[in-house]
Amino acid sequence: MSRIGVLSVFVVLLAAACGSEKKSEEGKAEKECGAAPAAMAGQPTLPAKFPTPDMVTYTAEKKTGPSTIVSGYREGELAEAFDDYKSAFSSAGYVTKDEKEEDDAEVNFSGGSSTGQVKMIQSCKDRTTLSITIRPQ
């Protein structure tokens, strides 16, 4: 097969894979949630005055180099979680930048001697998965 033929096949396969992945992500928002993950024992190590919106449950915390990653979820839909974090960060004086798509969103923050990001994914019909990455400034 010529280089153009191989390249054409690669482009077609890549496009099919991307479409399949997007379709898989879209289906998550429609499926029932099932049992919620267990809450972690104690509270995670968060920056000073770090806002936690209502209905958020933290499930784990781990160190990755100088960063801390806190996992959790918020009951409800992605749009609500996104709006709640944006509002809470604004009220707490954290500087933010944000981006929202159909099935995921990010709110970046800077405050409490830290920077980082809250990554939100609509994991099922009524639950949004959270991953909070915290880096010291």
C-alpha cells in the first residue's frame, strides 16, 4: 500500500475512534448512577479558605510530587457543579479561569498559597465526578 493509502486508512481509523470515544462519553450522562463511592475518613488537605460547595463528598487524597490530588463527587448534574464551584471560588476571593463542555468542565483557581484545577466529569445521570489538583505556589 502506498504512503497516501496508509495515511488515508490512519485518518479514517482515527476519526472513527474519536467519534466512538465521544459517543461513549455522551452515554455516561444518561446511565443510572448506582451506589455512591464511600467518603474518605477525615478531611482532605485543602488550601486555606478553599470553598467546598454543598453536596460534595471527598473520597480520596494522594500526593503526586509537590501536588495533591483530591478525588470526590457532587450529587447532581455537571452544570450545577460547575456553577457552584465558579460561584464559591468567586466568593472566596480565588482567581479563576473556567471552561465547560457538554460532559466535562474545569475551574482553575489561585488562592490560599496554591494554584490548581477542579476537573468535573458527568459520570452518570445524577453524579459529577471531581478531581481537584492542588499545587503549592
